[in-house]
Amino acid sequence: MKVYTYRWVVFWVMALIYFFVYFHRTSPAVLANILMEEFAVTALAVGVLSSAYFYPYGLMQIPVGYLSDIKGPRLVTTVFTLIAFFGTLLFAFSPTFEVAILGRLLIGVGVSGVYIPTIKIISRWFKVDEFATLTGVLFAVGNTGALVSAYPLAAMTSAFGWRHSFLFIAAVTLVLALSCWILVRDSPEGNVKKIEKKGFSASFRVVVLNSAIWLIATSAFLRYGIVMGYQGLWGGPYLMDVYGMGREEAGGVLMTVGFGTIVGAPVIGFLSDKIFRTRKWFLFAAGIGFTLTMLPLVFMTASLSVIQLYVISFLIGLFSAAGPVAYALVKESFPLEVTGLATSIVNVFPFFGGAAFQVIMGYLIDSVGMDGNVYPPEAYSLAFLFCLIASVISSVLILFVHEKR
């Protein structure tokens, strides 16, 4: 098979694996109530379980990049996808809540080894002027995984149970891991290009001593923490407890977050590049839009129409899709030789944000307590107020970043 044709085989194997990175990230939203009932645990405990994905994912970003450089992306992705397979299997068979957390932890480790190797694969198999297009397609595939983790997973869980559903997902993951090893090659030549090891300490100092890295990273921590707090976990229980939705209907509302992200990412990137020609102010404007979107959830928690809930979820996805603009701002804030390191450091923070917000929101919801067998609107209003404050801070931090024209 010719290189031009075979590169698409390589890309789609990697993209399909990346699909499950997002799927696992947001799947607890439709499982939260089931897990609380089956394991007899609180909202805070389910927040801890869901957040167990994010800690290893964030911690592994820089090591995965290093391993991809010295061992090759094909080997790294195959091994890490096998870890995700074992984690999914353990989660499906978990006899206790502690074992379920361990399974979720292994899933987080496993899927952490996909994005950076895939970016390396794209850079080696495709032309420079195809790179942005292909990463955009990859982003869309990932968000499709988030969509499938909403309504389709809810329907699958209702039909077959959550354990059988995750057994099926484990089987698909194993097939993809084997496909990666059999079909993927690191480059058209098949060899692994070694990295230069010298100069890491000096480059690291250049990055961490620049205040821009901490401003952008903290802003990303807060912004993505809100999205994962809502889409990844507490949006589902909120819709079911306050509005009496079924699991499938709640999953359908949460799907619109993914739709908003898929629509917003290319549009916002184009506007930032071609129309407004600014990263900082466009990112700030998106942050203001994100903040305004949170207001109805705080002050009209129990009085929104179904249409309004769909619109709010869509806008959360739309404005959060400005995230890639933050990475463009990172690249333009540092010398060319350290932009990769700077990007990988910033990339750690959103996942810690996702983990932290899911736990903190669970704590705030628990602090109000249950009304019968559901949490009252006041519980969710308090959690969303925390998100609103975080959104304001996230937007303000960007104002202090010096943008290089």
C-alpha cells in the first residue's frame, strides 16, 4: 500500500483510540447515581472515583512525551492502551468501591499515553500544511467520544447494565491496542527518531520563570475544571435530581456540551487566526461568555426550561472550545526551542482542574445534604456558584498575560 493511502490507516487507528480518551473522561456523568446506589457511597465518594482518571493523566503527560521521543509513539500507545484495557476490565468486575477507584486510576494511566504520541504520528506522516487540519479532526473524534459517553452510554447501561457495557468497551480497547501494534508505524520509514537530551534543565528554567506559563496554566485549570465538573460528573445528577429526567434524557442534554465544543473549536480558532488576530483578548472574551453562561445555573437552578438547559449546555461547550487558543498563546509567549516543553507543562493543569472540581463540587453538594433520596436545588446552586467564581478568576488571569504580536 502506498504511503499516501497507508497514512490514513495509521491516523484512524490512533484517532479511534483517542475516541476513548474522551469517552472515559466524561462517562461518570451518567453513571453517578448508579454507582452511589450500588456501592452505597456519597456524592463526594463518586467525585473521588471520577477524579481518579485525571491525576495520573496529568502527571503522565511529560513522561509520555519523553517516552514517545526515545521509544516511539507506536510502542508507547500500544502499551498504554493495554493498561487502559486492564483498567476498564477491573472497573467492570469491581466487587468493591475501592477496586472501582483502582480501575478508574488505571484507565487514567492508560489513556494518558495517546494524545502526545498521536500528535507525533501526525507530524511524521502528514505535511506541515495538513497538520492543523488533522489535529482538528482528532479533536472532533475525541469529542465524539464525549458525546457517546452521554445518551448512548446511558441507553446502553439501561439495556445491558453498566458492568456489561464496560466489558464490551474493554473488548474494543483490546482490539484497538492490537491494531496499533500491527498497523501503526512511527513514520513512513518505520524508524524512531531520537531526541537531543542536552539543554533540558536550561529550557525548563526559561519556561517556569516566565509568569505567563502560570497565568495561562491556572486559567486553564479553572476553565476545564468547570467543564469536567458539569459535563464529566455532576451535570447528570443535577438534571435527574432537580428536573426529574431519566438517565437517557439527561445524557441527551449533556451531549450538547460536546456538540458545542466540536462547533466552537474550528470557528474560534479561525476567528482568532484570521479575523481578530489576537489570542489574549479573544480568550478573555470567551471567558466572559463562559461566565455569563454559568449565571442561570446559579440563580435559576430549578426554574430553567428544557430548551434553556440544552442551550446552556451547548454554550458551555462552545465557550470552553477557546481552550486551543490558550495553547496558541503559550507557543507565542516562549522561544521556539521551548514551546513544546511549555505546552506539555500547561497541558498538565486542565486535568488536575477536572479532578479537583469534581471532588470540590461533590463536597459542596454533600454539605447541603439530601432531601429524601435526591439532592435539592440548593446543593447544586452552591456547586455552580463555586464554578461561577472560578470562571471570573480564570478570565481575569488572562488579562495579565503579555501578548506578543
